[in-house]
Amino acid sequence: MEYINRNEKVVFLTAFKGDKFTLLRSINNLLKVMDHNDIWIIVLDNLDFQNLVVDKRITILNNKQKPGAGNTRNIGLDYIISIGLNNFLLWPIDADDSLTKNSRDLIDQ
């Protein structure tokens, strides 16, 4: 069985429709478990949140087209393709999910 190399990224992908508080709580939680070379793509589903405090590893996009989780997630997938990422593990995550400490490290074992 092949495991992800520590030099490879984990790309977290979130299609989000909800309140700003839930999103900020999720950001604070996930930043604690992300590795330095991981990235997180958050696609807002027809939302307009201003002044989100973000980390350089987070990219926030906005789906202003047809609403829905699938359409919103596809915008994130299209973005991943457009920036030419390779050698990564895609980890879809909902904004109301919580990851336990060291959960990111389990995929490296």
C-alpha cells in the first residue's frame, strides 16, 4: 500500500453555506492540524463574507453561479486543476466537522 509522502500536500476542500461564526470556528480548528505545506480551499456558496481573517494556506473562492454543495465543490475542483496541483491527497471536509489532534498525521503513517 502506498502512503502519502510528507513532502506532498493535503488539499482540504470545503463547500460552505452557513453562518460566518461556523466558518471561523472551522478555520480555527483545522489550522491547528494542517501541515505547513497543506492548503485549504473554501468555496462559499453564494455568500459574501467580508474581512475573513485567513492564513496564507487558505484560498477562499465564491460560487456566484448555481447554488448547491455539488456545484460549489466543483468550483473548488476546477480551481485545483487550474493551478496545476499534483501529488496531493484530496480531503473533502465540511465546515461543521472537527478534526482531532494529530488526525492529519495519521495519513503519513
